[in-house]
Amino acid sequence: MATKQTASELYDERRDDIARVTDWIELELDKHKFAAKANPKDWGYPGDLGHVREMLIETLAFLSNGETQEIEDLLSECR
């Protein structure tokens, strides 16, 4: 007989999945950087990162119950 997963167990499972995905993103960013350096005139690479940046900002805004503009402003202050 299968046991039912609790909300807490599912939360932990999904949190672990997200941690793994963020690690994989770092690995893929390293590969992407290598490819971009090999093709420095190709504007597609910064375009790729612009899209990823946008999605990550939306994700952070969702998790923090904030606004994307607030995050954009904070990023601007960090530069």
C-alpha cells in the first residue's frame, strides 16, 4: 500500500529540485560563456541571457511577492 506524500515532504522535494536546477544553470552559464567568447560579435548570446534574466526576475518577484521593477531597480543600484 502506497503512503501519501505530505505537503511538507513535497515542499522539501521541490526545494531540492530547485537547488539542483540552479546548480545546473550555473554549469550551463559557464558553457554559454565559453561559446560567447568564441563568437564575440554574435548578439544572440547576450539576447539569450536577457531572456534568462527576465525569467529569473519574474521568478524572484513571484517568490518575494514583489514587483519586477523593484528588482530591476535593485540590480541597477548594484552596478
